[in-house]
Amino acid sequence: MKPKLIIGIIAIVGFTSLLMYNFGNSISTYVNFEQAADMNSAHVVGTWDDSRDYGFSMESKQFTFYMKDEAGNVRRVVYPKSKPNNFEQADRLVVIGKIEGEVFYADEMLMKCPSKYNNADGAQFEKANVGNS
Amino acid sequence: MIKFYGEFFINAAFLCAILATIGYFLYAQNDKDRYFKISNWLFGLQGLFLLAASGLLLHIILTHQFNFYYVYNYTSDDLQLKYLISAFWGGQEGSFMLWVLFSTLIGFGLMRWTRKAYRGPVLFFLTLTQIFLLSMVSGISFGDFTLGASPFRSLAEAMPNAPFLQSNPDFVPQNGKGLNDLLKSPWMMIHPPILFVGFSMMTVPYCFAMAALWKRKYNEWVNPALPWTLGANVALLTAIFLGGYWAYVTLSFGGYWAWDPVENASFVPWLLGTAGIHTMIIQRKSSTSQKASIIFAILAYVAIVYETFLTRSGILSDASVHSFVDLGLYSQLVVFMLAVTGIGLGLFFYRYKELPKQKNDSRFLSREFMTFAGAMMLFLIGLVIILGTSSPIIGRLFTENPTPPEVSFYNEWTMPMAMVAAILTVLGQYLFWKKQDGESLAEDLTLPVALTCIITLASIIIGDVRNIYYMVYLLTAWFALVGNAVIMIRLIRQNPMLIGGALSHIGFAVLLLGILASSAYNEHLLDRTTQQYNEAIRSGNVTDEQGFQKTQTVNFLELKLNEPKVVNDKYRVTYEGYTLKNQERPGQQQYRIKFEPADGEGSQFVLNPQVYPMLSSSSAQNIEWSVDPDVRTGMLSDIYLYVSGSSYVQQKNEQAKERARQVRQQTEPAAAGMLDSTKVQKIELAQGETASVGSFDITLKSYSQETEDAPQDSTIIAVRANVEITQRGSDSSTSVYPLFSIYQKNGKNWSYAPPTGIPGHNGTVQFSSVNPSTGKVELTIRGVDKEVKEQWVLLVAEEKPFISVVWLGTFLLMGGFSISIFRHWGRERKKS
């Protein structure tokens, strides 16, 4: 075989494996609060626990609420932006961030809103668009 | 009737497309002009049917026929004409129709201009793609299977499980759900159509590449295909730019690019198309890279279909802001994708052995090698982005239920490759116009390299750049800018039509500089106290009310009415109130935020961010607010801000909560008489005077004797006052006209002065007496808080430097590509 071809193959294999390795590291899976313990950017799926206090505090400038994950753990979630505009309507939430102690610090939030009347599972996530507190 | 005709027209068009495809196939095989003519007629007929169907769709949208699901789902009575028209492509079905419409127009162009050897197969492949697209809106049922989703389907067909339709299948809603508030933007008028122009033009290189493989004419096809590919590129780039600009100025995501799958969906085909343009150009010049040109032309269109699949099959609904919901087109989209890819790559590998081979390898320092390497870089960038966008599918190799990749994945991979590409642009351009060896090239590059070093050093010092990676990045971007500028200046002297490539490369370099500067120097505008607070958070000294250590910094700017704050030592910012006038959207507030330079030098300016209730998802008991940022565009930096909360919004929310509570408890609103007595306040005003009560300013404009219909027969005197009430901070006021009268009953004088409600607020105004000696009027205000409720606004404000540079880079790219279109198109026309 020609040396050029060998170099080419090595380059392609090297590039692809590095890319896939890096890609594999940069994605994660949706988890619950307990699994999120050691993760830096955990995606936790759950529902809003509306039995407890929630709201935007003008003092700390944070939106806080309690979320119940799919395993049933309830944690306080702190989100440093104002309340997303369709927060109350969402039937599922995804918070992205990290947990410290008993508090989950979310950097981003996704809301899955029920789409009415669609017989199929026509639900749709919406990125936390800025709403008002 | 309309339903019948609409579905008929679409399916007639569908049938014509099938017949035309067969016709073009026969023509391509037999080369008999008769087949070509018949197919052209069929193709034209298909266009007519489609036009008729589109007209009907527009008609039912404009006439609000809510018995159609499409109309119900995307429009409402109150929608302005421009948004009614954009509702045509607001949903999947209509956007497929728009796509085919543009594709048909392009078909006419191809019919007219394509030379004989290629036109049969080219039109065959074009109509083939149209069959697939039309099948998405056909709506024909075969037993349980429905082909596509017709825009003319009725409510009952679309939502068989909806409760209101089960009780009455013929029910027609009074009003539709309306267009999503975020789509009610002038950009919605223009962004999607241009995108579909790009999509349909990108079909052309695919068709030509396939025609080349079919007819075994591997060289000449690039000449006619090149202008089309360039055109597709300009259209896609324009659409990407419009999308980015739209996201930036009217959505609150805070930037122009977020690696969202839908953004990527238009970017990857652009990258692959651009890679194709590069290989086509060298193929034209020196008969190399035939394989690469064909493969890129195929892949660019495959990328379009693949990204269409990703965004429309519902597969990304967990990951994207604005992907569509699955309409049941999943399997059809898969078939479309497999067909386009399978036919494309299948034919390519079938012919692979006879494709022209390169005799000897290109030298390293040759335009062929450099341009090809540049194309490969673009291709690899596209590959990385496809990989990231495909995370819901490919990510399953690594984990179940994968999340989208972090944004850093995209940045860390694409930026280094873009840097390599930046260097290649200069080397490629220097070798493109002149055959060079290492020595002469080095000599030619001395000046640009020297200039680059000086400018890079200067920008590192001025910009206080400390990151090595940024320094290298700057070096490559400046090198691309300077190198290509030198080439361009030389070319302008020869023939200005030749500068397309150099100009595009300059645009690319400017874009790189803009991307770095705008993302690395983005700053929140904060006052001194908040900045110190954030410092404390960063050093871990702050705990929140429950004793948890705070880690997230505060990025809000809170302003009280007319109390200026100095932010970032640069601006003095004042909240000057809001207006409810000139509402584009019902319930919209427009805030006045004044910026003055902190040191007093320079001009001041006012930003007007808006807040409005999302009508489609708000109710009287729960208002969902959305925001419209305002941006001040500057040469060097933009000021971007939106209102995250305000006292007005808070008050409205509390009122809504109160209403919700009342609904829950089924109680009457608190009667006026039950109002807390502490909230009763009396003021005395002379005509023209103003007094403050709570957060209201109350002005007695005038009072006059009531002559018409006196309230009581025995009235002695009746006076009506004209009182203007303004909530502080707002420039809109309401007027109330309370009455004061004295009448006689049983020989005694009685006064009658009913309290008048303040519109839009709780509380009443009563004209309680007139002081005869001073002529002053006494007003009794009830139900208004005595303590002044402070008017405030909570802002997220950012200074975004060099966004204009990003736009400039984009415009230069568009300009460069456009010049190339003219050049290649002109040459093609001369030949024929």
C-alpha cells in the first residue's frame, strides 16, 4: 500500500474516533436528582410540585420551586432567571444544571406543554423563553 | 366544496408530477422531443393545480374558515393580514406546498435554460423530489394508511378525540387558536419563503450530478450547475441571516446563534453546498475533483432532506425550541430520505469505476490541493454539526435517551476547523490566480503576513486578549482578511467580476472576527452593588435565605421609576415609565429606558422594550407574559435589553390571582362598602391642581354644573367634576366624572354623591363636597393603598460588542457569492 493511503486511513480513523469520543462525552442521558449528584450538567426530568411555595424573589432575584423527579424525589430548584412564561401549564419539566446538597441549580429549563386535542402524543418542549415573574 | 377542490387540486398536481416524472424518464432514455413536450405540459399543469390549491388555502385562511384544521390551528379572527398570509407557511402542510411551489418555478427555469444532454434527467430528478414533497400534503387514504397530511382536512379528521367534536362532529369553532405569538413578527413574512427558495434551488445541483452519472457526462455539468448552487447558497445564507437576526431582535434567547437543530438544518446544507462550489470551481478549471463535486452535490441535498426529517418527524421535539410536532409523516419522511440518499449514492457507486480518475496527485502547493482541502474542511464542519444535531439518534450508541450535546461540543470542533479553513482561503487564492512554487509564494505572502502580525498584535493589546487560543484564532482570521484583501485589490484592477471568491473569503474572515469578539466580550449591564454582590458570590461568601451557598450570579438590573443608576461605569440608566398607547398587541406595555453616558459626554438614547400577554395561552385568571427586547445597534457595540418583570406586570398578576381565588371560592368581589376604612383618603383640589394618592396622580381638570338630566327631581344643585387619574410611571391616564349634588327631601338638604370606580383598578373616587369659600373640591378616594407602591422594572441588559461585525461578514459573503453568480451565469449565457 502506498504510504499516503495509510496516512489517510490513520487520519480518518483518528479523526472519527476522537470526534465520536468527544461527542459521547458531551451528551448525557436524562436522570433523576439522585443520579445527578456528581454531574456537572445534568438533565433532570420531572414535574412541578405545586403544593409548595414557588415564585420569583425580588430580593435574591431567583425563581425557586420544588420539582418531583421521575423517581419521586422532591428537590428545591433554583433558577437565576425570571419565571418561564408557560411554567404553570407545563406537564413535564427538564432542568439542566447541577445539584449541590439538596438544591438543584438550574442554568436552563425546558417546558413540555400539553398540546390539547391531539390524539397522538403531540406534546412539544419549549425552551424556557423569558417570561415575567 | 372548498375541501373537495382543495384536495382535488393537490392530488391532481400529485398525479401530474408522477406522469411528468415518467415522461421525463422516457425522454431521458429515448431522447424523443415528443416526450419532452408532453412532460413539460404535465409539469406546467402540475404548477397550475398547485397554484389553485395554494390560492384556495390562502382563501380559507383569509376568510377564517375555522372548520379547517389548518385554519383553526394557525390563525384567528384578529390576526393582521400580513400574519394571515404568513400563516400559509406557519404549519408543516403549507410550508411543504410553498417548497413545491418554488421548486416548480425553478423547474420552469431548468426547462428553459438547461442544454439538451442534461435536461431530461435533470427534470426527471426534480419532479421525482416533487412527488415526494407532494405526497406529504396529499391526504389520500388507503385503508388505515393516510398518505401525507392535507392542509384541507377538517377539524373532525384532524382531531377525532377532541371532546367538543365527539358531541357534535359539525361543530365549527368561533375562533382559531391563533398564530403563536412569537411568530407574529414581520420576519415571519420573509424568513421561511427565502429558506424554501434555498431548499428548492439546492435540489438543482443534485439533479445535475445525477444527470451526469446517468448520462456518463462527468465534466460539463458543473458549468450550468454552478450558478444554481451559488444561488441556493445565497438564498440559504440570507435565510440563516434573517433567522439569526430575528432570534436576536425579537426573541429573548439573547443571541444570534444557539446551535438549535432548526438553525443547523439550514446551515449544514449551506456548508456542503459551499464545499460543492469549491470542488466545482476546480473541476471547471482543471478537470479534477469530479467525484468530489458529484458527492457534495448529492450530499447537500441529502442534508436538506435529512434535516427536514429531523425537524419535522417529531424526533427532535425534546431537543429543539421550534421543531414541528409529528404529523404522522415519520415513515414518509424516512422513505423520502432513503430514496434520495439511496438513488444518489447508489448511482454514484454504480458508476464509481468509470468516473474520471486523477492521473497524478496534485502537488501540495497547487490551487487544486488547497481548494480541495478547503472544501474538505467545510465538509467536516458540516459532518460535526450533523452529528451533534442527530444526537437523539446517534447518541443511542452511547446512552439511552440521550440529551443534545453541550454547546461546547459544536464550538470546540468547528472553530479549529474554521481556523484551518481561514488559512487555506489565502493559500488557495494566491495559488488560484497564479501558478507558484514555494519560493515565489513565500515572497508574495511576505506583505500579508507582516501586516497580519502587526494587526493581530495590535488587536491583542487593544482587546486585552490573554487566551492563547483566542490569539491563534485572531491570527488566522486576520490573515484570511488581509491576504484576501490584497488579492482582491489586485483583481479589481484586472476585472471586478473576478472578485467573488476573494470577497466571500473576506466575508468569512470578518465573520470569524465578529463571532469571537461578540461572544468573548458579551457583558451584562449591572450596577455597582450587583457587581460587588456577584463578586461575593464568586468567592463563595453568599448564602441564600435557607442557608445554601449561592453559586449563581445575579444578572438583573432593577430600576425604580426616575431613579437613575450607573451601570458598568459607562451609562446612567433611568426608567422613565411605560405606555399602554399604540398597542400592536392587546395588553402590551412599552417601557422607556433612558441611557445617558455616565461621564456626561456623548448623546443619550432611549430603548423601548415591550411586554405583552400571550393571548393564545392566557386567561383572566392566569396571564402568561412574553417579552419583546429592544436593541440599540451601534457600530462597535449593541445594547440589548428586555423587561423581565415590572410593578405593572406584578399588579396585573395579583389581580389575576385574585380573580382566580374568587372563581375558586365562588364569592362576589368585595363590595365597595366593605373596603378597608384605612384606605379612605380625602384630598382637596382647586381646578387644575394635582395631588398624589398612593401611586396615583389625581388632577382636577374642571368641574361644571350638571344641567342635563338632573338625578333627582328636587335637585338644587348638581356639579360634575372631570378628574384625570394617572398611575405614576404610565403616560396613559383615565378620566372619571364623579357627581356631587344636593337635593331636598322632607324639607332638608341631602347630598348625593355616588363613588365612581377607577377603570382598570380597584378603588373609587367620590366627589364628597365643595368648599364654598375657596371653591376647592373635596374628593374621597377609597380602596387605594395609602403607601406609595414603588414603580419598578427588572431588566436584563447586555452590552454585545461587534454584533455588527457578524452582520457585516454575512453581507460580504452574500455579496461575494452574488458576484460569482453573475460571473458564472453570464458566461453560461454567452456560451448558449
